[in-house]
Amino acid sequence: QQPVQSPQAVILREGEDAVINCSSSKALYSVHWYRQKHGEAPVFLMILLKGGEQKGHEKISASFNEKKQQSSLYLTASQLSYSGTYFCGTDGGTSYGKLTFGQGTILTVHP
Amino acid sequence: DAGVIQSPRHEVTEMGQEVTLRCKPISGHNSLFWYRQTMMRGLELLIYFNNNVPIDDSGMPEDRFSAKMPNASFSTLKIQPSEPRDSAVYFCASSLASAAFFGQGTRLTVV
């Protein structure tokens, strides 16, 4: 079952914040976040395991609410380099399950 | 480590021809995924292997598609016969019970 991301697209000015949401209809063991720039492969950002933890580094962080089967990615003080398509990936409820991705959120940061 | 290596990077073939895509996962990783990416359908999981064994191939579109993983360091995705609607970017990714790392992809064009 494919997770659902919202919004589909976000346009920001440098320095503004954004939140991207990911929800699943199934119980999850983990949520993965990736960023893909045009013409390139998806690049791993972070993984969150069930336990409601929040992770992050510098200005990109994420949270995982396993009861609600939701995760959110927080981008603060956005930079031009943050532009790209963000995907959340969810497993099938097991620690090594297949990784299924949402439809993606296109983030565009303008000067 | 060189990361996940895919070949070829680009493939143009005529309808009806056989196409074979190749992937070398990161050494030590025990899960391997094949994804197809198109504008219309996003990033679709085709098949995934764990310890060289196909675990879930429910995403394989039809019998024209087949995948093998004869050993821990090599996998192939074969399309026979190819059709124009198979045109897409095909990604291979590998993981070790956590983050999945993607290859650069193979851009397939079937004319």
C-alpha cells in the first residue's frame, strides 16, 4: 500500500520553513525520507523507527507517530539546495520489509 | 565503496527486443530492490530480494518482466519483449536492514 504525501508541491523563498507529511493505512516499523533532484537518483535523508522519535540534523528533521501511522519532515530556514522532490518510504510493518514510496512532494526554493 | 552500480546508464531499443538491466549492490547489503520511475506512476517497487531470494514480486507488471539475483553481488532485470510503455528510469537499490541506497538508474527508451 502506497503511503500518501501532502502537499503535492511547495514553493518557498530562501529562509522560509516547510512541512511535508506522510501517512499510511498500515502499521509501520519505520519511515524513510529521501530527496531526489532532477535527473538524479533518490538520496537517503533519514530513517525513523517506531517509538515516536524525532530525528534530524541541522535544519532538516522528522518525526514519526506510529499510532497515527504518520510522519512529518520539517525543513527550516530553507536553502536553495533544498529544492527537489521529497519521498517518504514505508515498510510492510517488518524490519526488513519492502520499501514502498509515496508519490513525492516537489519543493522549490527561490532566492 | 563505490555505491550501487547500474548498467547501462542509457538504453534505447526497438519494440519487441529483449532488454537486460544490471545491478551490483553495495557489498554486505542483504536486500536489493528494483524500482521503476515514470512521471505518471512515480516510483514503483517492482521486486525485492532478501539474501538473494525474491521475497515480493507483486509489483512486476506482467510476465514480460523477470528478475534474478544469482549471487549477493549481482542482479538483473529483464524485459522480453519490450514495449514503448516500458520506457522509464529503472533504479536498483540495496540496503542492510535500514536505509536503501540507490544506483544512478538506467534510462530505458523503447521506440
